[in-house]
Amino acid sequence: MAFASSKEDISKMECSICTEVFREPRSLNCSHIFCETCIQTWVMRLSADSPQLQGIECPLCREVTKPPKTGLPPDKWASHLQRATTGQLRQKSSTDISFCDPCMLVNERNTARYCCIDCGEKICIDCEKTHKRFRPTRDHKVFELTIDNQRSQLEQMQEIQKLLMCDKHSDKPIEFYCEEDEEVFCSTCAFIDHRSCSDVQEIDNEYDRGKPMRTVKKIFTNMKETLDNYSKIYTSYEKDLNEDHSKLKATVHDAKVKLIKSIERSENKLIAEIKAATDAFVHGCRNDLKEIKTRSDYVNLSTNTAQYCLRNDIGKKAHFIVKCKLEKRLDQINEQTGELSADFDSKFKRLKLVDNMDYVFPQTGVLGKMEEYSQILEVPSSNDIREMSEKNNLVPTFDLASPAGQLSKQKSYFVSCDFFTDEIGVFSDQRNRRVVMYSINNNEILAQLKPKSYPWTVVTSGKDVLVSFPDEKKVVVFDDHLRKKRELHLKGMSASFQLELPDTIFTMIQSGIASSPAKFDLISGKPKECLARNLKIEETPDHFHLDEERLYWSCERINTVIAYDYQNDAKEFEYSHSDLVWPTGIDTDFDGNIYICGLKSRNIHVLENGGTLLRVFDLSSYNISPTFIRVSENGEDVIILGDANKTGPFFFKLK
């Protein structure tokens, strides 16, 4: 969007649709601004597709603006919309909108709404339709761009495009994987470098090996935390050095005041030595900080790339290739970071004065001597930048006798929760008909709302909080202060739901007492195609969990948990155990381990990804009958909800 940048040039700003200078600028609820003629044309197009038009859908972000309360037909709406203010126009002057690459080749400027990974181009709505229409581009991976995050999304997709190409031959795509060398490479590398390897396999859309992408992303997250810790250490060290300089300078200066003028040369010499040594240490510290910042940015890009792959279907082939390349990158950064911490004991030099003035001066006539010493710092363990070690103990974070003081004052009955961050949780309280955002560490309610109907499932996504209201068959989207953004009416949905990727709601549709899985678009609420067409569950489950391509649900009456590959529409395994009675809530951690609540057996069963029992956490000593469990992204914090007699919430640490 080619807006002018100065206050004087506001009159020259251009409309996002026609790219002409604004004529009668009109503002929608989403704050996007268009000229009145373009809005009118757009409304007429919408009304032609939908005769019973209920609002104006923004052509950029799709947020719907209610029509003016004039009773006029749609062809009169545009002229009654709010006129954009000078402040809004000035704010929009810095907006960064990308244009369609193919259209730009023929001197047309149409806003890019999609990006094609295969072509490496940003495309508009019409070009996206053309992509679907022609056979050569019909199967290309095309992603929708959101206006607010275009730059971030394009950067991540460019990174994926780069990772899909061979390291040695940047113009050739990766096609093969060597089991022996654990490398991915192009056909040229296969012929030249891997001719003698015995297990070279061609990568297709079903190929997958190694760690799950969730694990790779988690390791990068841990790596980022470690580098952040290093950055904090060096920043603190620089501060300490500067404080040392100030203190030592003050000490020497105080000594000077006590002594006669004849010793000023000794004072100046000592200060100069301290300053020179401090400057040398600070210089070294800043160089190391610069190196840490470079690696941290690289790790952050890799983490976002892994997160993007988890939330978007880039194809199994691309998914596997990107995962392999990220694992290799991880090993390199891990080795470099290990080298950084290898000589910590000798790096952190500090300064102090020895042989102080009172003792030395009468004998030597000098103020003192400067001496170096090494500061002992707590350095992050090298294990912190590798995979999370096995957690064998479930330890209460707080005293369970009075769980979550402020949160439980109203004798609540919590039925669902989710981590908004590792320190903040969001809870649905059915008994008091409220949704609460709660700071776990500070025991403080940050925000709460009291809806008219009973809330049920809570799911967080980025800066949004989604809550289901089964009585009204709807899901409401709130912002990070629990202010309502929009609501979606999903016909036939059960009380529980989850998010699949960032734009899809996964739930169960009830038909009598049976149910089957269903998907809905998070923006429009319209149904989406669901691959598991043959899956019919005899009794609608209150508790289910979706993890990448696998669906888990609890069969309480037969004490069994079922794992189902819904992408391939096939059951994977069933789990039952003599010490698992009335299974309820289910969750998974970043390693794919499965956590199952045993309501009547008062325990938590932990299974590895294939369904083998790893351990059982007994909760009977805490008198907790678990109905719901949520494991944080850091793999360490756990929230457990109990039954109506002792609801909690209860906060634990995995150690």
C-alpha cells in the first residue's frame, strides 16, 4: 500500500483496492480504510453472492462490519459508513502491504492474500484461483497471508523454501535421505557422495524418520532459553564490571582525600590501570554478547520455522526435510554453545584492591595494588540445551491444602483450563459461570468474565482465548484481556473442542448418543473436510485430545483409551490397565508422551508415544480424583483439575 509518510502528504494516500488517491475515505470496524466507490463496488459484489447480506466483510482481513442502522439497501451502505479521520489515515501511512508478484509483472498492483511455497511467490485472490484451475499448479502448497503478520509469514516460508534445497547445490531440491549418514540431499549428491551408502532412500510424501517436529521445536525453544540465560549472564557481568570500576575509583579517590598531595601520581596510575583492565574485560564481554545475539536470532528463526510447520500442512515430504535440516542446524549450534561455556571459570575476571592503603602506604608510599580474581557464576547446564530428561516425580508447586487461593474462594467447579503462558492459566468455572485468567506464580486474578451461559472447554491460541458454550452450540473468541472478539455457531458440536493448526476447530458432532469428528473454519465457522469419514464413536466422549495426526479419547465405562490415526482413518492402539479406573482427561507433552487421568483410581498414567506404560503418578495421598490435565509447553508445569468434591486447580512440577 503506497501511503505517503509525512503529515503534509496525507491527501496523497492510496486506497488498498484501486490504488488511487483516496476519494471520500471510509473506515470499517477493522480500521482498514478504502475509498467510498471501492467499498460500494465491493458491497454490491458481496450482495450478489449472498442476497441476505448481514454485514460488510473486509476485503483484506475478512472481519465483518455491521451495516449502518439506516434501513437502506446494501447499495446505499457505503455512503453512510464512518468517514476515516486524519489520525486513522496517518496511522495507516506506515502500513506494510505486499502486492501480488505475478500481477506486478504486468504493472498491476493487487494486494497479496496468499503465498505459494512451490513458486516462491506472493499471489492475489484471482491468481490463487488460477493456481487451483491449472494442472501444473493445482497441487502447489498455497498459504493464506494475514494482514498483520505478512512479513513474519513470508520470512518463515522463505526459510522453509531455503531448507528444502540442497546445502551443496542450492538450485536443486532435496530428494533423498541416507539412513547411514542421517543426511538429506539432492540427486547430484546421491550420485557423487552417497554412491557407496547401503541405505539411501527416496523421500516421498509419506516418509518420516527421527524426532517429531514438536521435539525439534522444543529443543530449539530450550536452546533459545539457554542463549537468553547466557545473554543475561554477560549483561549482568558487564554491569558488575562497571560497578566495580565505580566502586574502586571511589575507594581510591577516598584514599586520595586522606593522603597528602604527593601521592596523587600513584592514585592516577592505579585508576588508569583499573580503567584499562575494565575496558579490556568489557570489550571481551560485548564481543561474546554479540556472538550470543547472532546465535539467538538464528535459533529464534529456527524455532518459529518449526512452530510454523506444526501449525501448517506443508506436506509430509517438506515436513521431513525441514525437520532433518533443523536437527542438523541444532547440533551445530549446540556444539558452538558448548564451546562458549567451556572456559567460563577463566572468562569472568573481576578487579579488587589488595594490600590496602592503611597497611601499605606507611611502608611503601603507594595507595595499593590491583589484582584480578574470577567470579563464580551459575552457568546453565549443558543438559538444558538437549532433550528434556525423563521426569519421574510429580511434585506440588504450592501447598495443596489451599490450592490457588484467590481462584478457589468462590467454591468453584473447574471443568477445563489451558496455559496462556507457562506462568498464566485460563480456567472455566462451571459452578460460578465464569472464565478466569490467573497468574499462577503471583496468585492473582488478571481478568475474568461472567457469561450468561455455562462455559466448558478453554483453548488458548497465540493471544486469543477460545471458550465453548455447549448450551448455545457456539465457540467464542476472546482477546488476552478476555474481551469478546467474535463468536462462531457450530451446529451439533459437543462440549469439547481443540484447535488443529491455527485456523481450524476440531470437535465431535453428535448424532443421538454417537458422534463423529468434524472440522470448522476458525474465522467463518464454516465446516471443513474431515479425513476420518469412517470413524463413528458409539458414545460421545467428554474427554478427547488431538495431537498432530492422532486422536485420543477416553471410554470411561470400559476403562479404555483409544488412539486413532485420523489422517489415515485407522485405529492405532487401545490402552487399558488394572490400575486405570474411569479414564477422563488426556494431554500430551512435546515428546509425544501421553498423560491419562484415572478418576476413580486417583492417578495419572504416562504412556510413551506408542502406548507403552512409562510410569503411574499416584494422587491418592493428595485426595485428588483427577478429571482434567494440562501439561505446559516447557514440559515441566502441570495443572490438574479434580472432581466436584475437590476441584482444585492443583499445580505440579514434573521433576
